[in-house]
Amino acid sequence: MAAIRSKNTRPELIVRHYLWRAGFRYRLNNPRLPGHPDLVLRRYRTCIFVNGCFWHGHEGCRYFRMPTTNVEFWEAKIHRNQQRDQQEQQRLAQMGWHCITVWECQLKPAVREQTLRSLAFTLNRIFLQDNSLNRYVVPEEQMPLAAEPETLYGNGEKEQTKK
Ligand SMILES: [Zn+2]
């Protein structure tokens, strides 16, 4: 099924403009990552999804109302979208990416500034955490050997080749 993720929606543009002005740099709709995240911030190892509350089935959201006709059809469709979002974010997490979802309703004028600030705060926190972890380098002698002579295995020369 073609991606429900349409490009350049207004909520997405709001997030992009804010982050750009705040000095964050990103790539858009990376086709090689699961779910084609709207924004990819490599430096922060973070994918940002800007989700419409209806299509992505924002739970408990007052802007998400099931249509009153074809209820079964819509329920199944939205449910599939939710499941796919979840699976894609799990795959990204396994690949070492952080995932942040910004919902359309969180970008309504009354709450927009707060949402965007906390997004920037989260990104900075992720960056600091990642970089403090990276300083922790495993000492060389504890590293497993990357390459060993093939004769070590299976042809009786084991003992001679070993030092
Ligand atoms: Zn919502």
C-alpha cells in the first residue's frame, strides 16, 4: 500500500521550520528507513514522525473520531495503520534510532510552542546521552579478535598454529 505519509503537510512544515530556525539539520522522508520518517536527524540518531491524528489513530485524542458510516472499514484501516507505525518504530529502534512522534493536535496554536520546545529539549537530551555513552570506550585488550587463521578450525593443525 502506498504510504499514507504525505509530504509537506502543514503540521510537518511547522515542525521543520521550528527545528531549522533552532539550528537542527535534518533530511526528509528517507526512503531507506522503515516507515520513511518525515524528518531524520542523523546527528541525533533520531527519526521524527509528524502524524495526523485521524489516519494514525491517535488514542484518546479529541480530534480523532471514527466516521459514523462504514465503521468497520475505517476501524480496520486505522488499526492497520497503528500497527504498522508501531512495527516500523520497533524496527528503527532495533537499528539504533530514537523515534519521536509529534501529533497534529500537539501543533494546534494553543500548545504548539510548548510542543516544539519540548521536542528541541528532547533532541538535546538524546544528543548528550549518546555522546556521554560514546566516550566509554572498551579497552583494546578486551576486544574479541576480528580475524583468526582458518587453520584453527577443523583440520588438526589447531595446536601448531596457536601461539
Ligand atoms: Zn491527536
